[in-house]
Amino acid sequence: MDAKTLLLTRQSTPRLAAPAPTQEQLDFILDAAIRVPDHCGLTPWEFIIAEGEGLDKLGAVLSQAAIDKGADQAFIEKASKMPHRAPMVITVVSKIQSHPKVPELEQHLAAGCATLAMQQAAFALGLGAIWRTGDFAFNPSVNKGLGIADTDQVIGFLYIGTPVTSANIKPQKSGREFVRHL
Ligand SMILES: Cc1cc2nc3c(=O)[nH]c(=O)nc-3n(C[C@H](O)[C@H](O)[C@H](O)COP(=O)(O)O)c2cc1C
């Protein structure tokens, strides 16, 4: 896929199945992630990959977080199965550092760019992906279960796999709709 087509047709794929990205595809996706703008080169991110048994482990983290919040049994069960909506989930974490020139927001933005870059890379490879968050991204029990600091922020669960159906490319709006000139 050429770059222009990618930029104008990227879209999310909610329904995903095996196979997951191969190791070679995953390397491409991760290398794309770290190609993004990054003020002062802080690399303020971590990518936690769950595949196979890792999806069960991530499910256990989410269900424990649901238990900690006092959720009912049905939701606890649901939480444990959430990661299995794709054969691979990459949890993207902003690793926030105190820095004189780079405020927290810029570090979150860099990690967000990395998340988008991974989705675009997956799309360019003919794979599908969707960026999800939900309450679990903002839950201290999830940080604890993932072994990340309280100051770290989960900014997304990037579900990646093979599209179940061939998606209709959604219509393109005009970027001009969101412009004003000074
Ligand atoms: C930071 C962020 C968090 C998101 N969280 C969710 C989510 O929890 N669940 C969901 O269905 N979509 C979520 N989305 C939206 C999807 O990733 C996707 O963009 C949306 O379904 C529109 O599809 P499109 O990317 O093809 O335009 C989120 C997007 C962003 C940028």
C-alpha cells in the first residue's frame, strides 16, 4: 500500500481474528511506533504485548481490577474475556518523566502518536487494529497488575489481528471543514 492511500483510507477494525501479526510484522509495527515525533527523545512509552497465554494474563489483570472496583460477577467474567477480542493486544503506556522542557502532555501525545503509527503500520500490512481505552485505562489496579508505576498512564489497548470481514472503506470527509484562517 502506498503512503497516500494509507493516510486517506486508514480505519479501525473492531472484529478481529487469528492470525496475529508474525514476528516480522510485529517488528515492523514496533519500529513504526518509535519513528514518531518525540520532544528531547525521551521515548516516553512502553508497549506491553499480550498474545496466547498473555491474553489470559491481561484478562486476569482486568478482572482483578473489576473485582477491586466491586463489579458484579457478570462484569468480572466479561473483563476476563475482553482481551480475547483479538489475537494480540498491545497495551501502550505513557512513561511520564519529570523534564524541564517537555511537559506531561507532550509525553502523552508522543505515546499517542506511537499508538496511531502502530495502527497505520498494521493497516499497511493488511492487518486490522482498533485503539480502545475505557475505564480500565484509568484504573490503578490495572497499573498494579501490569507492573507499571502509578505515574504511568495506560493510553490505549491496541487490538491487532486479521480482519474478520473485508471492511467497506468509510467515506472521506474534507479536512477543510475544520479550518479557519487567521
Ligand atoms: C484515545 C482513544 C480511545 C478510544 N477508546 C475507544 C474505546 O474504548 N472503545 C471504542 O470502541 N473505540 C475507542 N476509540 C475509537 C476507535 O479507536 C476508532 O477510532 C473509532 O471506532 C472510529 O473508527 P475509525 O478509526 O475507523 O475512524 C478510541 C480512540 C482513541 C483515539
